[in-house]
Amino acid sequence: MSDYTVLSTQELQQVHMDLLEKFNKLKDENLALDMSRGKPSPDQLDLSNGMLDIISADTPLKAEDGTDVRNYGGLDGLPEAKAFFSNILNVSSNEIIIGGNSSLNLMHDTVARAMLFGVNDGETAWAKLPKVKFLCPSPGYDRHFSICELFNIEMIRVDMLEDGPNMDQIEKLVQEDESIKGIWCVPKYSNPDGITYSDEVVDRFASMKTKAKDFRIFWDDAYTVHHLTDKPDELKNILTACKQAGNEDRVLIFSSTSKITFAGGGIGVLASSENNIQYFKKLLAMQTIGPDKLNQIRHIRFFKNVENLSTHMKKHASIIKPKFDMVLNKLESEIGGKNIGSWVEPNGGYFISFNTLDGCAKTVVSMAKEAGVKLTGAGATFPYGHDPRDRNIRIAPTFPSLIELERAMDVFCLCVQLASVEKLLKEQL
Ligand code: PMP
């Protein structure tokens, strides 16, 4: 199809009329489709139903070390759960805490503790400082930004590049400003761009000089095993890199099984230096007598080892890959060559990040809503909900069925075309 940006006013007006006619027809269909949040689909959840039968009244409910999983205790997790997640994250068992059902909860509590008590013994509570700032590579995960807003942490936007956040910007900022205490990162199959940070980016994070000695990297490795291809991206181990650079307390790694087993019914984990883990355990002991060990034993007995986990993730991929392909094919056939949008084909994760022409994202989202398709709000992927170029839209293809998704993408592509033509026409008149 032809490049919209080189069309004459008359040609654009003709295209506009055709698109509008299609749009009005779509509106009459009274669709009600949702591509707004990265939720697993029911058939993905079915993959883990075996976990529900794995323990029963007749099953021995002792962990490897003899702990009765029905009783109190095990503050930082069962040994077999720690071993399992250590293998996934490539850290040692002493560098991990098995939490409750959500990694977001662990991130929230980690920020809350830093605000109240400081990041480790002897460090100032952030809440006592006149100002606390976080760097926010954007587009990014809206719930990270919400945590900052909740704690009145000022967010500074940092650009995302093809191999991770703009490290030149980051290094400069953290060297100059002591009030910058942290950064949010989704380093593998990032939310929403779907990219994986390069080794160079990881090394620069590990070794950069920070004015704040209590600076922390919130490394949200939510999609670490969520590959969509047989050639998964590789992410360099940041804890090892930080140790080598003499900054071993700098990174806090989070992950969970929310998109592996049951979303909201999985297991969240936190990995960091032994020093940080000891400190967190001391505070955690005031917060809980221990996490849900029944859920830990369910997960461990269901997977047994990392090889089985990998087989399980391939089953997820076989369900969601056709959905990603559907989205990408639609984008290519409807938007490709028209010079009105760009996107990245991810090798894993849960999202496809789409950039419209500048100034069109909000219009596309509201047009899609009018036609019965709910998208993630425009701006949601930026701090304070403000996308300075009003162009990024996060597409979440996993939850709808393939048929619903196809329809939703027809609407999406039509709205992108319509909004783009309207913008181009306005510029020409
Ligand atoms: N981090 C990222 C990057 C996510 O995309 C999500 C889920 N959308 C979460 C964390 C939430 O994880 P959990 O369910 O473990 O709280």
C-alpha cells in the first residue's frame, strides 16, 4: 500500500472517506473486545491445572528438610523452592527470598521499606530526605510508575533504545544527582517494547558511578522464561556483574510465576546480595511468620525441575505465539508501507509496543473504544501517564481468543489509519 505521507490532499480525502465508511460499519457491530491488560488466557491457565491435584489430604506434606508445610515458619521459603528459583535466576540459594503470590507486592514493599528504614542498616530512610527521584525508562510498566506516585517519588523519564535504556542519559543523571535513588527496569522481553538489554547495558548498570551510595536498580525480571521462539534472548546476569564491579548491593531482582502458573496465584521471588537479603529478612520477620508454603510445594512438585518448566513454557508459547503472529501480520498487511506507525517483533514476553505518528495515540485509543475495543490507555506506559509524543500504545494479545483478536486488530489498524489520515489532512490544510 502507498505511503500516506506522500499523498495529495485530494487522495487523502478519498482515503479518509473510505476509512470512515468502514469505521461506521464496524461501530454498528457493537463489539466488546479487550486488548488492554497482559493477562494469560483461560487455556494458558489450564496448563497448570495439574497443580491443583498435586496435593490432597493423603499426600505427605513435609518439605525436604522435614518442615510441615501446613504449619508456620520458613520465612524466606522452603529449601527446594529456593533451589528451584535460584536455578531459574542464576543466583545462589542464600541470595533469594521466596515471597507471597506477587512480585509487584515485593517491589511495593521494598520501596516502602526503603522509604521507612533506608535500603540497609545505617542508611537514611528515603522518606526523611527532601526529595527522592527514580529514573523511569519509558515506555515502561505503568504499575512501577504508580508505586512512585504513591510514595511521592519524582519520576525522571529516560529513553528506551533498541538494546535497553539510554545509558548515556542514565550515567550522567546518577553521577550528578544524589536524590536519584533508583531505577525501574524490565530487562528481558521488556514491558512493553519486548526487548532484552544487551550485555553492554547490563555491565554499564553494574559499574556506573552513582552519587547516591544507596542507589538501587529495581530489576523486574518478570518475563525471564517467557520465550516465543526457539532462539530465546539471553540476558547477562546482573548480580554477578554487580559483584565483579564491586557494587553487589546495587541490584534487587524480582520475578514470579504469575504468567507461568496462575496469575495472582503464583509465587513471587526477590533475589539480591546476601547482605541485602539478610536485611530484608530481618524486616520481613516483623511482617509475616512465613509465606504460603503449600503453594510452594504445589509448584515444586508440579515442575520438579527447570527442564519441565521449560517444556511447560513451550506449551504457553504454542498458545500465544499464533496470537502474536496474528497481531504482527495484521500490522504488516494494514499499516506496513504506509509510514504511519512502527513496532518491534518481540522474541518473548506479553506485549507488542506500537508507535503511531506523533500526536495520534490518544485519538486511536478513543476511536477504538468507540468501536468497542478496549486498549491500554494512551500515555499509560509513561510516568504520570504523559507520553510526550503521544504515540505509544501497548498491545496485549494474550487474553482474547484468536478470533476476537483478529477482529480487535481489524479495528485497531483501521483506527490507526483513520487517525493518521486525519492528522496528515490537518497538516496539509
Ligand atoms: N512486572 C511486570 C513487568 C509485569 O508485566 C507484571 C504483570 N503484568 C508484573 C510485574 C506483575 O507480576 P505479579 O503478578 O508477580 O505481581
